[in-house]
Amino acid sequence: MNMKLSSLILTVGLMALIVGCTSNSGVTDPEPVATQSLPNTGGALSTVAPEAQEAEMETAVPPTYTPVPTPLADDSSNAVATGEAVSPATVDLSKVTPLPTIQPDPEELPQPGIPGQGDTILLRVQQDLATRLGKNVNDIVTVSMEEIDWPDSSLGCPAGDFAYMSVITPGYQIILSIDGAEYDYHTSGRGAFVLCVDGRPAEE
């Protein structure tokens, strides 16, 4: 009897405990969220059928770019750029200013014989005179050196027993001086020379 009563009391206590937990764990309803209404534009959105959209896209013309040609300096350049024939330009020569004529500096003509032979001939006769007199060639002074056309191959200083060709022979007459004395040399343009004393070769 006592055991049944205890079981009954225990069962009633558990039921009361369960009922109390259920009432405390109730879920509260969420608070309502305020919503902002969109402004009324005064008209409803229009709907377009897909077929109408495709037709509108097909008839739309895309924008086109037209290149602008760069202007050229003149018509002749334009003709060259486009490959057209260009006529030659006409120049009025009377309006052209001529360039001044530049006169070249006068050139000294070469001496008779081989070009540059005059200096060589002068050096040879100076050395000949220095050898004859036993002097230094640097002590010999050139008084004059004149181009002459000798009347024959004797160079204007013939020896008594020689025959000479009667042909004009270009050459030089060179006057050298040393120790106050002058010496007369006759030469040809090819280098032959003779020391002339009183119109005769000095060897006579």
C-alpha cells in the first residue's frame, strides 16, 4: 500500500515538473519588421514580348566610323599620294638668280721638261759648283733662274770642235754666287747642264 502511494506521488511530481518546463520554454513571436513602400511612379511597367525585342535588335544600325583624309601640302603631292600622273613643273629661267662664278687661284705652270725637274736641276748645278770649288753647297746663293729656249742643242755655250743639232732646246740659265763671284750655268729641261765662261764651256 505504501509503495503504490509513493509511486503515485512520484508520478504526479514528474508530470507537474514537465508541465512547468513546457510553459517556461515557449517561443515568442518575432516582432514585425517595418517595410518601406516604393514611390508610385504613376504607371505600370510595360512588358515587351521576346519576339518584339529580337526584331528591334535586328533593325538597330550600329554606329559607323568614316576616316578623314589628311590634307596634303599641294595638288602635286596629292596626285603622287593617289598614284595619279604628275605633269612637270615649268621654271622661268629669267627669274632664277645665277650663282656667282668663282675664279680659281692661278696655278703655277710646271717648268720645262719633267714636272718638278727645275728644283732637281738647280740642286745638281749647285752641287757641281760646290765640288769644283771645294765649298759647302749651303754657301752657294742662287742669284737667278730663268727659263730659256736655246737655239740649238749646245745650250747657248758651244764647244769649238763639236757639231750640234739645230733644234730649239728649252731649258734654264742659272746664275750662282759664292764668295762674291758669279757662275753661269746653262741647262736643258731634261737635266743636261754646262758651266759657261765667256760663251764657252769651262772645261776648255
